Amino acid sequence: MNVIYLLGPKSPAKATEAVLKLAAMLADDNGTAVICRRKSPQHKRLAKEGHAPGFLRLGGILDLLSPLVLARVLNRLEGEIVLHAFSRDDAQTCVRAKSLSSSAKRIKITISANTSDKWGQLLRQIDSITPVPDANDYISLQSILHNYED
């Protein structure tokens, strides 16, 4: 299973800590990758911890290039793919990338965010939703990992 975390500019601060913990928990038997903006606070934190993230613009709803590039990456991966987002804009990027990808049947979209009625149709295209995890809460991190396997 390949797990790709998207950390855009609107991701909560504690999402970076959670990604570091989740990536460490998954590192043994799964391919994990983190995608963020270049020179963002997330990039600085990940680089400080020794991770080499991938870079996309992650500009939100008006960003047309990020979903296209992400879809091309998804087409090259084998096996099941989980896209995990931490904000509405990143979830939108995941949904667009899935629709552009030729391997859409193997892609599952999960999100850790506080959702509201404003999300509308986007919620119907997301496979699972969990609250934003606390990096020190082992149970919430395990619940996210469990969603990957469903």
C-alpha cells in the first residue's frame, strides 16, 4: 500500500507532527510520501526531522496544475494508494487527481479535518473522515491507520 500525505498551507499545525508519527508507524511495510509546498513551515519541519518531502503548489481550488501532476504520479504507482489530506483545499486536490488518474479504482481518499456543511459534494467523494489527530494520542493515530485498510 502506498500512502501519500498532502500538507497544504491551510493544514493545521499539529498535522505535521501527526504525519511524522504516522509515517514512522507505516515505514516498515508501506511506501509513504509527504507532499507540501516548497519553503513552507511544513517543509522546514519535515527537513529538520530528516524527511525529504515532494513538492506541489497546493494552491487550493484554483490550482489546476497540482491535481494533474499528482495524477501522473498516481498512475506510476502500483498497488493500493491512499491519499490523506488535512484541509478542504488538499481534499479537493486529491479528488481531482483521482478523477484524472487512470488508476482511480485503486485510490482511496481519507481526510483528517473538521468538516462542515460548506463541504457539500466534496464529502461524498471522500472515503473516510477522521478528526485531526493529536500526535501524542496513539489511539487516534491507530484509528487513521485502520481506515487505510478498510
